Amino acid sequence: MQPVKLFSKGVVPGYRRGQRNQDSSISLIKIEGVTTKADVDFYLGKRVAYVYRGQKSRKNKITKRDTKLRVIWGKIRRAHGSTGAVRATNRTNLPPKTN
């Protein structure tokens, strides 16, 4: 039996924006292997995790162990354009360093 991949990697190219204003509460995400608007339909409503490493250790709420890894959770809301990019909102805004 082949192992099943339960996640897809993605890149955050920026926030949703116009010519002069950007909306930092909506992040644009380019998912690996998604190239058309039709491919996006599978991902709508799915959860997104931005995993990063903090400077100090904190206790993990589930395992009760000290760890430097942190997560910002979000949800894919809709497609953005016709090339497979998506718009996602997060519980807290993503830091500018993600772009």
C-alpha cells in the first residue's frame, strides 16, 4: 500500500492588495501543483498552517513539551485569479516576513 500525502506545500507571495492599499488580513497563497481555477475547488474550506520557529521555547498545548515551533492557523476562502492562487484568512495576520 502506498503512503498517502496529507498536505501540500505553498508559498505566500503577498497580501491581497490594490494599487495603493493592501489588506493584511487576507493572504495570497500559491499551492504546489495547483495551476488552474478548477484545481482550487478541492482546497476551498481546507485549513492552512503557517509553521515557524520562535526565539524562545514554549510548552506545546497538546504534548506538554517545550518547543520553539509555532503555528498560525487559517482557512482557504476563495480563488484569486485564474492561475491557481488562493485567498486565505488566518486567526492572526501573517507577519510581513512571510512574503
